[in-house]
Amino acid sequence: MPATALAPLYLVVGDEELLIDRAVAELVALARGEDPQVDVHDLLPAQVTAGSLSEVLSPSLFGERRVVVLRSAQDLTKDPAAAVTGILTTPVDDVTLVLVHAGGNKGKALLQAAASAGAKRVNCPKPTKNQEKLAFVKGEFDRAGRAVTRDGAQAILDARGTDLREIAAACAQLSADAEGTINAETVARYYTGRAEASGFTVADHAVEGKLGDALETLRWSLAIGTAPVLINSALASAIRGLAVVSQPQRGLGDAELAKRARVPPWKLRTLRQQARGWTPAGITRALELVAETDAQVKGAGADPSYALERAVSGIVTARRDPAAV
């Protein structure tokens, strides 16, 4: 990530949402360090047209600094993609354009055009190997000025599965609450004492149909400062896991099934028990609920806490009677 003057064009490439969000946030912070009044436009493909691009990228009469972030650039349709490509070769003074691209074959022409235009590239690959995930955990503690042992890092991965946001949240909480070097004993002690406040426990209660326990744990989790987006991420993870284990599994071993469910192998037994009583229609409705709630907790709704309570209640209802949600 650059530590000097902001460049006119950046290419943030990868498929890991957390790392992409951090890269974009660091670029915006750099811009605000140069000009606290910088105007930031963060656009999704559906918001991008030739007209909207012209508006946000045209030269300013008053010389205001702007950062324009185009998310999921690989999903731009033909005309907007062509408009962006045309802009790449004619940078506008006082405007920094940040293209976020998944890096695959889809929209590859735009990726290549940005590279040819001299874009500074920031890679955000998803950690897939265990060694890469351990390195991520160590990096999180390094950022916080804390030390973690290898067994401590592995214990966090075992407890938090594969969701990078959940792993990052666990590292942040341990950095703030635990003393000394973080090791496996520290992790075990921490989660034994606070399991009732985790987003995963909220999710477990919800998918098991325990409405009272789920709402009580949700309110406690919010009260101690757990981010709503992390709680909804845990709900989504639980429902996705149910969807995987409830499907026919001909020829699939537990390792492959766990990979598809994005959980450690030991979690499969719990998921199979939780899937009893769920119907395909109920799982589909629950997936719709967490998708709707994702937008609500990320700014589309006025009250993330209410949105989460509604999601938890809806998930419990979907388990009993999908048509009633």
C-alpha cells in the first residue's frame, strides 16, 4: 500500500472482501491525509452509467479532490465498461480512480486496460492454505502490537472457521481483552468464558429453533460491542452450512464437504444435527433473510439491531413453517 502521494489510478484485485475493503479504506485515508475535505464516491456496477461517470470524473471548477471507487468492475455491462476504459487513458486532475476487480476472466479486458494505463496494483487474494491463514492471524496481531504463538493462531482458526472477518474480529477482541502472548490456552480460556456472546452462538440458537436463547444472546452480543455485520455473517455461515449438508452427498468425503460448507471438519457433525427438521424451502427462505439483513446492517437500514432481531425471528419461523415468514 502506498505511503507517499496518491496516484491517479489504482487497481485493487482479489476475491477476499475484507482485504479489498481494507485496501480501499487505506487509499481513502491516504487521500484524506492529503485533503480532509476529499469527496469520496463509492459505486457498485448498477450505479455506473456513462452519465454518472461523466458527473463524478469531470474536471471540477473549484479543484475539489475526489476519490472514485468502482466496485466489482468485472460485473460492469458493455457500455459502462467501455466508458471506464475510455477514461483510463485520460486521467482527470484531482481525481483518483480505484477499480476493484475480482481478477478472473470475467471483465478481463478492463483489467488489462487498467494495467496498460499504468494503474498501481494492490493484490488482495483470499488465503486458502492453512499456512496463509496462520500468516494472516499473525499479521492481525502484529497490527495490534501483540504476539501470538503458532498454536494460538491455529486455535483461533479452529474456533472461527474460514470466514476472514470472523477471524479478524477474534484477533481484535483477543488483542483488546487478553494479556501477554496469545497462545492456545489463552484462546480456549477466552472462548470458554465468552461463548455465550459470540455471533456463532446466536446463529446456533437460531438454526436450532431456540428463539428466546437466540434473541437473548443477540442482545448481549450487541451490548458488549460485537459488530452487527459480524453477527449476520455468522448467521449466513450457519445457513450456508445447513444448505450444504442437507443436499445429497454421493461420493463426497468430509474434507470436501467441509470445504464446501466453509467450516472446519469437526463442525460437520453439529451441522448435520442442526439440519434435522429443516426443509429445502425453509433453508431457501433463511438464505433470503440473511441476504436482506446484510444490506440492512451495512447501511441500507436505520436500525441494524432491529434488522438482526427480525432475521433471527425469521430464521426460527422458517425452520418451523417457511410459508409463515
